[in-house]
Amino acid sequence: MERVKDECYATKAQLHRKNNLTNLKFEYDRQMDVTERKKVEAVLEKLTPPTYLECMELNGYVGRMLPLSWLANNSSLRVLRLEHCMSLETLPTLPVTLTDLDLSYCSELVAIPPTAPSLKSLSISFCPHISLLPFFPSMETTEVASLDSWERWASGRTTAGETVASMPCLQKLKILNCQRLKHLPPPVFPCLEYLMIKGCVQLHVLWEDEQDSNSSQKEAIDLPRLKFLKLRELQELSALAKGTTSLPMLEELRIELCPRLTWLPEGLMEDLPKLTTLLLLDLEELACLAQGTIKLPKLERLWVGGCPKLTSQQVDMLLQNHTQLTHLWLKKLERLRKLSALVRGDASFLKLEEMRIELCPMLSSIPDGLLKSLPKLRKLELLQLYQMTSLSEQGTVSLPKLESLWVIGCPNLSYRQLGRLTHDLPQLTSLFLGWLSWLRSLPQQITNIPKLETLEISHCPNLVSVPDGLTRRLGSGLEISNCQ
């Protein structure tokens, strides 16, 4: 576009007469001098698009504004994308037909017109001067990223002049790295199914009514259609909501790196009938998951780690009665002393396929019988369990489907316990042993594993020998390092 000398050349193009044109993109050199702004604006004014244009993009435009007649006179425009329009300060009134608006790297833009009754998708990023976002009544998807000044939503208006203070059609909301956002409004998104918030360092509570922020009244939060909730890197987040929270359709809950979160909302963990995935990672102040019984009947994947204040009792409550669980991962739980819930009563883990326990310094044993009641377990990892002394006191271990076994950094286990663990592993193909100072030789049970293909041993300083037969059988599949 910078090659167009003046508006006369633009007029000769007669762009407005090209009625078969439905998609149009204006591309500018991003190194273009802003001193040419007046010429650029004048040229664009004369390049009036045809009435039936459906999609328009501008990239690198250096003007302060778009021609007022452009959008107002268009009766078909559905998609508008503005990228790297670094000097653009305002947008004209958006056409009523617009359904998709994409704004990125518009560093001088201060506001978005609130009148867009048909807008269904909004993507806005790296527009540092926008402090308010209007509600749009037809919005279905919103993605907001790196808006340094954005603090809250503001009521919008329809073309009829009615106030809009909610987005009743919104299904997906994604917010990334908005430094001044402190909270979301109370649920005004009744159809919301997907919510992700990451890197909003001042967000202190997820849902709060700005007018009642100082009130002690606990407002109930109800999001009847929410299926996915992910919160990550929210340094100031202390609570999701002040009152009870109902998420009856939630299928996946992920909360990571929220160091000030101390508790989950009242009633949340007591009624999540659809939840299949739960991930709680690096929540340094989290001490309470629920006051009553935790009910997660559909849970399939559970990851809990980096929660040093979570007591053994709370973890025990979390692990009870999971007949659908396939993946279990526990890490850096400093107060975890036992795993009794795994073998209590009717708690059945018959579908468990992968289990990893790592850096739980107070955990001293695996409950008797557990390693004989996991018929589908394919992968077992026991890592840096410094107090672990027992894997099975009564009889041997039977894991008929186990394919991969890791025993790393368990200095208080014994040769006898390792022998029991590897006694009956007909499907095992990979075995990893490391940082076991007591290991002088390999138990005979390891030599007898019929399908073993890979054996890696590292940092076992007292290992004296490996049976010749095993060495010949594994060949390059045997790797020994940092062992005398």
C-alpha cells in the first residue's frame, strides 16, 4: 500500500464497484514513516470497499483512524482484522452484521465501540491502552491477551439503546497476561463452557461483584454449563469465590501456580458428578479441599503436587472411592504419611493404568495388597521417596499388565523389597533403577522377567555385578552409568 502515491491513484481503482469482491486485505510496510500518515489516511479514504465485502484485514496501517464511511455503509461485513496498526486510536461504529473482530498490536487504541449486536467472536491482544471491554449480547468466544490497562468489563448498549450487562451466549473465555484485572464480574455468562485464565498477577478472587466487594455476604456462584476451568500463574489469587460454587457439568479442573490460594469454594468438591480430570499443582498455601465428603464419581485422571500444607487426611479424602481412575500422580506432598484410602473398603482401582509417586518425604510404605489389586497398571514410578521402606509386607506383588517400572531415589528400600516388586511382571519391558545405595546385585526375579528389553541402572555406587545371562540377553538394552 505504501507504493500508492496519492488518493488520485486510489480513486482510479474504483474499488467500490467490484461487487464480486468478498475478501480484502490491505498490507503496509511496518517500517513506514508516520510522517506519511495523512497520505495513507487519504488514500484509504478513497479505497472505499464494495458493499458486499464480507472480510477485511489491515496490517501495518499507520493512520490514526479508519474512514468513517467505510464500515457504516457496509451491509455484509462479517469479519474485521486489524494487526500492527500502531497509531490507530479509535474505531468507527461497527456494522450490525459484524460477527468476528480481531485486534492485535494496536498500541494506541483506547476503546472498542459497544454497539455490535451480532458480534460472536472477539480476539484482542497487545492493545495496552484499552481499559474497559463492553459486554456484547451475541458473543460466543472471547480471547483477551496482554491488555496492560484492562481492569474490568463495562456495560454496553444495543442499537435500540438498551443496556447490556451480561453475555448470555458466551461459551468460551480465555484471558492471558492482563496485569490489572482483579476479578471477573459475578456470573453473567450462563452458557459459559470453557474458562481459562493465566498470568493475571493482580487477580485476587475469580468472581466478585465490584459494587459489593467489601460486603461480607457470600454470593452463590452457579455456572451450569461450565465444562473446562483452568487457572495458572495467578500470584494473588486467594479464592475462587466468597460463597458456594456450583459447577454441575464441569469435566476438567486445572489449577496451577497459584501460591496464595488457601481453600476451594464451599461445596465445590462435594458435588462434581461429571469431573474426569483434576489437576492441583504448586499451590503452596492450599490446606483444605473440602469440609465434607469429596464426591468425584467419574474421575479418571488425578494430579496433585506441590501442595506442602495439604494434610494426609485431605489427600486420603481425595483418594477415596474412585472406580474410574486411570492415572494417579502425587508429587511434593510433604505431609502425606499414608495411602490407606487406596485399599479401604469398596475403593477399587481396577482401572488404574499409570501411577507416579514422587518427593513425598514422609511416606514410608505402600499399603499391603495394593500392588496385587491393580490388574491394568501399565506404568509405575516411585521417585525420591526417602522414607519408603516397604512396598509389600505380606506376600509378593502381582502386576500382570505392568510395562514400565521406575524405582529412583528410595534409599531405605531393600534388596528384599525390590525382589518382591519384580517377582511377577510378565509384561514388563522397561526397568529403571537409580540412586539406590543398598543395591549390590540384582535380584534373581529381574533376570527371570520374560519380556524385559531395557534395563537402565544409574548412581548405584555399591553395585558389584550384573548376571552374565542378563547382559547377553539385553545387549544394547542394558545401560549402566555412575556405578563403581
